[in-house]
Amino acid sequence: MRPFTVLTGDCVLMPSENIDTDQLIPARFMNRTRSSGYGGYLFYDLRYDAHGAQIPEFELNKTSGSEVILVGGQNFGCGSSREAAVYALLDYGFRAIVAPSFGDIFRNNASKNGLLTVPLTDQDHTEFVEQLSQSGSTNVKIDLAMQTLGFTSGANFSFEIDPAIKRKMLQGIDDLAETLQYKAMIENFETKYLQSKPWLFP
């Protein structure tokens, strides 16, 4: 995982409610290996018609492809447990999702893969979307250490995040890497435990 400290970049505005994991990555593309990439299949059935041609009206097809923040609506990432939905967002280039609320499993999968979920209150989300609509979706800044979201110039919105997730994302480590930080302590405990209870391990 890459450390997530401060992210500045452009947004894609898709504030529809209940964008589920089946929309994010249709099930028929989930047999791919992780290394082969999922970015080309993000929102596939919404981006392309039955003949494989782009649908010009879909928001993602109007962008440059350099956006790093996606702004969704209520209950983003709801639906089935599908870690490939997170892979698709990351492989497309997104590093953060902003929404009023998230599907619980999606939010957990996102945190384990380095995709930041930024929950805003309903009021802050409405105001943020209005500002994006009026001024454009550029120069948005997320400061994870300060837990703020806003434009590079102007007011910021604050957001909450679990301290353990915040720490791991700032350091760029996953659950396994975090456990390995305690390798010496674990090995020391195992040695002492074996010595104190040898009858358990004949």
C-alpha cells in the first residue's frame, strides 16, 4: 500500500444514492487475476452499451481519466461482498471516495487496500457537491492527518475515521505489515510460552 497523507487532485461527481458493488464491477469480470487489473471494467455496464461503445452521457466518460477522487451519494458501495469493486476503483486511478455513508463491507475492504473513504455529514456533503457544481471539480485537497476535505483555497470540511485505519493508511501498511511490526515480540512470547509449558508441545 502507498502511504496516504495529503491528496490534491480532480474529482468525478456521481452523487447518486445506492451505487452498489455490482455497478462498480459486474460479476462476469471477477474471474481475472489481481495483477491483470480491473480498472477497465469499473462501471462497465454504465459506461458502455451492449455493443461495447461508450455511452457519452455517463459521467465517467466525460472526464479526462486523471481524476483521483470520486464523490458519491448515500450508501456508496452497498450490495454484495465484492473486494474487486475496490480493485476496480484503485486500478482506474481513484485514491479516495467521498460520500455521506458507505456499505460496511465495502468500507472495510477499501481500508485494507489503501482506498480512503471520506464520510461527510448530509449537510456538509450537500454543500460540498454544490461547491463542486459551481466551481468545477478541480483542486480538491484531502489531508488525512488533519481529517479535512476541501478546496486548495477556501473552507474545509472535517470527517471522522477510525484511528487504527488512519494510522495504517498514513504509514501505507496493511494488516499483515502491521502484524509483522510485532514479529520480535511474537517470537519472544512463543519462546517463553514453549519454555513454560513444554508438556503442551511434545
